[in-house]
Amino acid sequence: MSSLTPLAAALPPDATGPAAHEKTQKALPSAWYALAVLVIATVLGSVDKVILTLLTEPMRIALTLSDTQLGLLQGAGIVLFTGIATLPLGWLSDRYDRRVVLAACVLLWSAATAMRGTAMDYGVLFIASIGLGVGEAGLTPITNSMIPDLFPRAQRVLANAVFALSAIFGSALGALVGGTVVHLTDDLRHWLPASMQHLEPWRLTFFVMASAGVPVALLVLSIRRTRRSVPPPATSAKAVADSHADDAPSGFAPLATLSGGQPDAANDIGFRDHLRKHWRTFSGLVIGVGLASIGLSSIGTWLPIVAAREYGATPAQMGQGMGLAFLCGTVVGGLLGVASMRYVQPRMGPAAALRIIMLGNLTAALLSTLLLFTRSANDAFMLLALLVVPLISGAVLLPNVLQDAAPSHLRARTIALLTMASLPFGVVGPLVVGMLSDALKSVPNGLAISIVATTLVGGCLGALVLRATEGPFVRLMRAAQAN
């Protein structure tokens, strides 16, 4: 989920049985083609999302928007409805052709992007943001459901890492491409139909980005349909009960069958039963990471606005600055995360990943105070790169953990529900910053103060909750390893 940061390293497969046989299997070329298409769709979503940030200032001026309204666009408009739509889309992807569902999502968010270009008031812009959020809601559950069925477990870690890194780099590419599109669209205005040449650059940019939706949707439909994991025949109720202990020190409950692994009662557990047995772990993770994300999730949105508003950065300059910041921060953070896990995991076991994510969030929250001392747009972008490093340090680990935290027949719904549970935090973050900024309009550097205050409070509280969640989290991971 969007606000749930990396949790743990990939868990080792069984040493015997079908899982051991799967080690010798190789993914078909069609699987790597499908992964490439999923990456393209994810990058397009990143571009369509980040383009709003790049164009926020000209939109704010043209439509006379307040910072509170901008916060609602990012929070309630995108985050809230992304989360609300995630569970229904996860349900659809568990039951119907996932390619068709994802292609429909691509078309929906592209249409919403075009609708932004037609906005003459805040109401239309808000409805368009809802459409964007609903469309992009399908990406997480569908891709995390498809990858385990496309790749044998021996290659799944690599596939997940490729996709995770591509998705992360998508933010950098989205900013770079978005800034370039803004610049080129204005330069090529005379090639457009006469009826469009008088439109503002930000409107034209939305129309150009929306046009990419149809070819990407066709690429999604061209993916070879994969065979979905099928649960083995049901066992007795007593066997299921005996094989699942409560989330307590006295027993370790198996959570997920390994793709292609031996049948066990985990495949027969119901969705509600699975969540009920491990509610302590899931709720602690959602609350802890959610509190930290209240401020951290707003940095990528509001820090570029600081660069535009305080230092006069243009959309093209913001795209270049954000793109390079995300790119450099991702490379360093990814390398640091891998090195940290190799060093920490042998010493801390399953708790290592949670410690890394907790420390990363806290470090980023503390570093956010440097925003009060920036003096130029370049300073702001350098700070963004610095903040990305601790946040990205474990991001590639998240897909493996989420996929192992539920049986295959519950995987998409579990991920979708965790995403929905994080909704309040994703909505509150941008909105709180916007409301504080409006309240501090008369204070010099009021927007920066609002960002720092929100990030510090959320980061510190989130770290405390994650520390308290470490016990049940370790038991859940040990249970998964026991399988």
C-alpha cells in the first residue's frame, strides 16, 4: 500500500517438495514481457500523478485555489478514493481477468487526466482527482497478484525487485518526463489545432498525457493470461484450527503457502479468519507506518511547491529537480537498504526489517527540519534527495513480505484491505499541511514550517508504535518462515 513502507526481507522457500523443484524452473519470456508492461503502466501512473504537483502553482493562480483546497486534492481527492477503490478492484482481480481490470483502470485515470485540463473551477478538478485515484487504485493489488503467478519462486524475488525499483524510479522518471512534456507542449503549441492554441500550458499538458492511456491499455491486454494459483482440496475444520495458532508467543501461525509449495490448511483459511488471527500485527503496522507517513507523504507534494512559490522554480525546473532528486536518492537508498539487511538480519532476525523501516522514517522526519534553512530551489531539491534515501532503503522488500503475509487466494484482498486501512493517514497528511499553511499565511516561511511540524510529530509517534509492534511482527514472520 501507498503509505506502508518496506517491512522485511524476502523469506526463503522450502528446501524440499514442489518448492524445491520450483528452484530449477525459469520464467517464460512472456513473463518478462508482462513485467515490462506492468512497469510501463506503473510509470504512466506516476507521470499522471506527479504532473499535478508540477502544475500546482499555475493551476492555483488560474483557479484561485487555497492551500487547504490543494491539500484536499492530494488527500481526499486522490488518496482517499484510491484506498476506497482498492478493495473492490482487488476483489475483481481475484475473480476476473486481471488484464481487463487493469486496462480499464488505465483508461479511467487517463480520462481523469484529460478532465483536469477542462477544469474551470475547483469542483471539476476535484472530481477529476477522484477519477485518477480510482483508476490508479488497481495497480497495487493487481500487480502484486500477477507477479507470483508469472514467476516461479526462485525468480520471484528478482522480479519483485525489478518491479519495485522500476516503480520507484517511475517517480523520478515521472517528474523528468512531466517537466519535459510541460516545456515541449508549450513550444509545439503552433502545431496544435487552432481551437487549442489559446489554452494555458498546464491544460495542454494534461491533454497530452491523457493521450498515452489508450496504447498502454492495449499493451496490458496483450499480456498472456496466466494460470491463477488454485487452493488444494479442503481439509477438516480441526486440521485448520490446529494448524493456526493465535498471534501469540506460544504458537506460530502459518500465513501463506509458497507459490507451488506443498498444500496446507493455510489455503483453506477464510479472509476474515486470516485477518482476525493476525490483527495485532496488521493494525500495528498500519498505524505506525501511517503516522509516520502523515508528514512524509506530504513532502513529495509540498516541497516542490515551496520551490515554486518561494524561489520561482518553473514546472520544467521542478520536473528536472524532482527527477534528479528521486533518482539519486533511490540509487543510494536502494544500495543502503540491501547492505543494511545483509548486516542487520543475521544479528536481529525477523526484527531487522522493522527496525530499518522505523529508523528510516524517524531519520527522514528529523532531516525535514533542514527545510527551514533552504535558501534556493536547488537547496530544496537536494534536501528532497536526502530525504528519499532513508525512505527507499528498504522499499524493494515490501512486495515479498506482503505476498508471503497471506495465502495466494487471499493475497490481492489482503493487500487491498491494508491499503484501505491506511486511508485516514493519507488523507490527513496533505490536508493538515495545507490547513496549517493557510493559518500561517502571515508568518514568513509558513508553508515550510507547516511541513516540518507535521512531519516531525507524525514521524516520532509512528516510530513509537512500530517499536511496540515488533513482537507480533516477529511472530508473524517466523510463522511464514515455518512454512
